[in-house]
Amino acid sequence: MHGLVRYSVLFVIDLKTRFVHVAGIAHDPYGAWMEQIARNLTDTVDGFLKNTRYLIHDRDPLFTQRFTEILGATGTKTVKLPPRSPDLNAFAERFLALGTHGVSASGDPPRRETPTDNPSRIPRPLSSRTKQAKA
């Protein structure tokens, strides 16, 4: 493989506790991989979805009928989000934003610097900038 390599990460969030479980990472996900993920998530001993009534997911074609059947056999009903509805998936979008921007060592999202943190970065009024440029 050369250049940029793309991986798919399947994660599940417990909305009550906000706990995120990374169910799997694959370079080339496919139906059989998703079926195994469904079996792992619904494992009766330590499955993340054990005793869970609903799994809300997007409309990705990886969520096949067989995936739904495996979850349904353990009592977990799948609910597809409507098309083009990112606002209904806010918890997942927030998690992805943290992955994009990073997390500090304390587990907090990165703190953006404000102008008062570094006085040299506070923009001066336009009038003082033009006076300095003429001098």
C-alpha cells in the first residue's frame, strides 16, 4: 500500500453514560466483518449491547439485513436515521470531532487560545496600525 490508507472505525456510544466502545477497525469492511461485529456486540457474557433495547445507526450499506437479524435475535432493535440528518447523530458527530482535533492528556477537548491568553496576539485598532506603517 502506498500513500494515504483509509480505515473504517465502527464505534458504539452508550447515550446514557456517554461511554464509547470501538467495535472494530478494518481497512476494507464487508458484510462478514459486520456480522462478526454484531455477534461480538451482542455476546451474552461481555457484549457491549448486552441488555440494550435499541441501536441507532446511519444509513451506511454495511448495516445489512443479516446484521439487523443478529441484533434482533438478542432483543436489540435497530433504528436507521433518516437520510441527510447529521443533526440527529450529534453524539457521534461530537466524538468524531474530538478524534479530528485531538484530546488533551486530561481527556478534555483541546482548549482554543483566546486573545487574552497571549496579549501580543490581540489585534490593535486599525488607526494604530496605519500610524506604525507610515513611520
